[in-house]
Amino acid sequence: MNLVWHVSIFVLCTGAFSAEAFIPDVVKVGAIFTFSTINGKVARVAMKAAEDDVNSDPSILGGRKLSILLHDSNFSGFLGIMGALKYMETDTVAILGPQNAVMAHVLSHIANELHVPLLSFTALDPTLSPLQYPYFIQTAPNDQFQMTAIADMISYFGWGEVVAVFSDDDQSRNGVIALGDKLAERRCKISYKAALPPDPTATRREVKDQLVKVRMMEARVIVLHTFYKTGLLVFDEAQNLGMMETGYVWIATTWLSTVLDSTSPLSSKTANSIQGVLTLSPHTPDSESKRSFISQWHNLSNGSIGLNPYGLYAYDTVRMLARAIKLFFDQGGTMSFSNITSLSQMRGGALNLGALSIFDGGKQLLNNILQTNMTGLTGPIQFNSDRSPFRPAYDILNMIGNGYRQIGYWSNYSGLSVVTPEILYARPPNRSISSQQLDSVVWPGGTTKKPRGWVFPNNGKQLRIGVPNRVSYSNFVLLSSVNGTDKVQGYCVDVFLAAINLLPYAVPHMFIPFGDGHKNPNFNELVNMVATNAFDAAVGDIAIVTNRTKSVDFTQPYIESGLVVVAPIKKFSRAWAFLRPFTPWMWVVTAAFFLIVGTVVWILEHRINDDFRGPPKKQLVTIMWFSFSTMFFAHRENTVSTLGRIVLIIWLFVVLIINSSYTASLTSILTAQQLSSPITGIDALVTSNEPIGFQVGSFAENYLTDELNIPKSRLVALGSPEECAVALERGTVAAVVDEQPYMELFLSDHCRFSVRGQEFTKSGHFLETLH
């Protein structure tokens, strides 16, 4: 079994292997790890520094010395387990480590039996539950928090699906499972999981095969959860495959930040392969002790390796265990061990399992560790009720050039922010969407525009979209051939494409023409093709009617429509337009009343009013003048008699009404072109016996016969706008009944016809979807 960054540290005590109590002068610490790994090298230097500091301060262990013994597992789980058992034969009281989750699961079972506390800062598998493994303690934030941070980032940028690439070992696999759970809480998901052989056994060919599969997926947001050797190999192959270009999003877990911190400066090849990548780094607050330790690091490591946050956790873990042991001794604890009777018969041999014994003070030491409350290089050190570290947080880094730029923070307290978590701790927690912030990101390809996060995939089944192969009204749907390739375009197709482009996921599809191209297809047959699964959907100028809704579903309408009547019209001449407000009979009646009123007023006034007296000819002219001048309220003759004035007042009121009606009617005539047709609407058309035209394939035929009870013998099928125009001009049909959008296009080219009456049925054009 090959393990990555395998680190285990065992605290040993010299003395006899019996149940007798003793207090040793030297506390020996056994360390098992892989020297060649980044974290193994960093941990070795940090633990040595912690050992020296503990031994230089007699107040910590009361004059006792701490001695660290090293064992190299060399990526081998078997060697690690053997080394652990070898140390446990010498009555181990505590274990720091291991780093790898596989080893942690195995040794935790042993620790449960021997009551030996295990403290690990790198075995961060979230399934290492304290309920199952009560003696296992994670002294750094486990992957549950890291995956929560990544899920918050994905939700913040508005992506719905991600691809997970991971090493197929316990820690990586369980971390990806935790990521899937956190994404589900945010209505996101992992659409594909690409498993690689455990680090460092993955080969370039195996990595390439998995990345080729990933490249065929629609999701372009990739989370890489592995270790540094496999991780760098993945990025190198991704660059070769063109997967580090614009449109891709890469989020690497903390392994990448350890590479940046510990191997700076990066080689140009490595730096070029990770441009635009986002990664996380455990957040440790700034402090004087941290700055002092960082300044000493070069001397401590002799410049062999750079310091990363897990080096700080290694230092703090040793110091924390040393304080817990001191408290154990201060409480009167002694190093007493009890033999396991069930193993007594297994004594002897190279592997003397019978020598394993139970640490009687193990539970007391475990409680001391869990009650730790101190400040270390990583900040405040204490454990929550679930044994998770106090206030876990991460720095969010963006790879740029040969280094990185920090774009924000994530904390379990307030989520994403651009200010340090320490400032937010002084405020009430706020996880609202508006409070989540990150600085701008330079994505792969050098763009600052947020990638969409998905593309149309190169695999999977395409939706079969039926489109009517129309002959007429091709503005809605047009099938054309370009260089021997069929191309579908038109208004309906444009609406469909615009709609799917707004979706946060890909909709692979292909257009399939329906119809022979010589006449308009029957839309009822097209709808039935969807209902019978011959097509997955249909796009076109398909009107919704009751019988179609029984077998398929429709989208929301994007054109309001209804049936209208179009008929030939006759224009009126404007030369005599001033006579058109009144009918001839109205003109005669109006003129007669003018004369009658003038005569009545003359009869009432001529005996007493000099204005109405004189020669007969003058009096006749006066009657005519007085009558018609009242139309403009310009009469000059005064009325003297009471009856004459009453008649005049009533007449002037009537004249006012006549003037107003005439003016309004004439204005309407002069401002709007008046057209004439014997067909005034659908009612007049139904009651007549005239032939009616309709468009081939339209539902108008069924509507006229089924709803309006018009005999089929009166209906004439017309295949194109040109046929409609000819039929209307020659009188073959009295009118054409069709849907309003078609008729609007028809009338834009044929001004000799007009819509008569109002729409008489409400309907709409739709994009038809899966039934």
C-alpha cells in the first residue's frame, strides 16, 4: 500500500514493561513519516524546533527531556504500521500523527484498545469521527471545512455543477463526498468524478485518460483534491490538453498552497501550468511569535525547504502535547500500563504483540489535550464540543505569474470576505448573500471575466428538435442549405436559441425538418410526432389549441396571436370627404330644419321687430340668412318676442350638437384613411355564403368548421401569400381567415387588403417542449 506524506510521531517512555507506575526522566517521541514529501520535510524541521524549545524551558516538562526518534515509512503503509507497532511495544502514551488517513483509520482502532491519544495535523479525513475513534484528535481543520469553503466559492460565483478530480484513497475520496454534500445544500452538484490512482503512483497516461473524459463533460469547473506529485502532473497534462485556457475554472485544495510556500520559486513550467488556478491555504493570524518563527525558519531548515502552515501546526501540536503531559504529571499522573491478557499467548517472536499494553492514564491525558486553551503560532488553540479546531479559516489564493494574489478569506464564522476573519469575529456572524465578497480573479487564459462554468458537451444524446419545413412565411422558420449543410433559422429559432443560452447548463440538440418542402406541413401531425416520441420537442410557429394541450406541454407564449379576417377594401376619394360625416338623408333633414326654424322665428318676430320687416324679397332673404347664420352663431337680427327667444335658444343648442358631431366625424375621416368592404368581421362572413380562404396547415380550418360550423364546401385551401392575394383580387374567396402574425406579414406586402373586425379567438405561438 502506497501512502502520501506519511507522518507518525510516537511518544515513548523509558522504563520496565509492567503494570508498575513510574515517572521517566526522558520522554521519547517516535516520529514516523516519509522524509521525501513536502510536509514530511517541513514537519521534521518544525518538530525539532518544538523539541528544542520544550527542552530549553524546564517549566514545561518539569526538568524532563523530550527526545524525538524518527522512522521513515517511505510511502509504505505497511512499514508505517510496523513502525507504529514497534514503538507501541515499548508502552507508548501518545501519538502525533499519522498524516495519511489510511494509517489513521488503522492506528485509531489500536489507539482505542490501548487508550493512546492520537493527534494529527495532516490526516484530515472528515470521516475520522470522534464517536468511532474517541482517541483520535485532528489538530488542524479537517477537509469538512475546506470543502465547505469550496462549496461557498462555487455558490458565490453562481455555478451549478462541478467535476471532481481526486486520488482514490480514503482522505481524498471522503473529502469529495463531503464536497458533494455541501454542494447539495447550495443546490449545486458534482456532475462527474474522475478517480486517479493513489499518490504518488499515478502515471501520466492514467492522468491523461481521465482528463480526456473530463474534457468531454459540460461542466468546466474542476475541483482537484489530491497530493502534490499527482496534482502537478494533472496540471501539466491539463495544459497539454488545452484545459488551462479561457472558459475553464480550476480550484485546488490546500496541497497546492503547500507547494507554493515550500518550493518557491516555482519552475517556469510549473508556474505556467497553474495560471489562474484558485487554491486554499489554512489561515493563521498574524502574531509576534509567528513572525519570529518565520524569521528563524531559514536557519532552522538550512534553506532546504520553505515553511507552510502545516509546519506551524506541527510545532503547535508538539507544544500542545508537551503541555498536556506536564498537566498530567501535575495532576499526579504516572506512567502505568496494564497488560492485555488476550495477547499474552502471542508473546515472543520478532513482532511481540503480547508486549502491547493499555495506558492507564490515557483517558486523563486525552481530557487534558481536549481542554487545551493556549495561543500558539497558528493562533488560539482549543477544541469545540465536536473536537474541531477553534474557528477554522482559510486564505483564498489566485495563481498569477510565479506566485499568487490573495483574493479573500473564508471562515466558518462569516463565510467569504475580503477582510481578515479576526476583524469579523468582533462582529455578529453574517452569512447573508450580500455579505459574501471576494476580490476580482484572473482566470485561466488571463481573463478577468467570470467563466460561464459549462459548455455544450461532446458526449451524450442530443435532443431531437422538430422544426416545420415551411413554404410560406419563412420569416418564422426557414430551412436553407449552406455549403451542402442544412441550416435552420428564423424568428422562432432565434427565440429558442436565446432561451437555452440563458440556462446555467448545456442543452445539446439537433434540428430535424418536418415536411416535404413543397407545402406547409400539418402542425397537428408535428404535435403528434412529439407526443409519440418521434421528436423530443418542436420549435416553430405552433399555435396552442385545446386538443394539442392534451398530449404535449407548451412553453410561455412569445407572440400574442389570434384569428383575424382579411378582405379586399375600397378606398374613398378625399375630394368629397366633407360630405361624408352625414348621410344624404341627414343632410336633407338638417337643411329642412334650418329653413323651418328661420320661418318660425320670422312668424313670431316680423309684426313687432323691424329687422324682420320689409319687402317680400327682403324678408325671404332675411329668413334664409338668419337660419344659416345660426350655424356659426353669426346672426345679426335681434329677437324681441319671448317665444322667438325660446325657439332660438333651443335651436342654438341643437346647432352646437350638430357642429360638434360634424367636426369630430370629419376629423376622423381626414386623419385616418377610410376603407370600405362588405365584410365587416367574422359575424358578417359566417352569415354570408361567400367562400373563405385559409392557410394550408393552419388550425384555422378546424376552428372554422368545428367551432363556427362553417361547411367545408365554403373553405378554400391556400398554400402561399401569393395565392391568397390572387384569390382575394379575383374574388375566388371573399376573405381569408388566418392567424394575426401571418396576416401582418401578408399585409406588409399587400396594401390592397385589410383586417376587418377584431380578433375572434385568443391563442398564442409557443416553443413546444418535451411532452
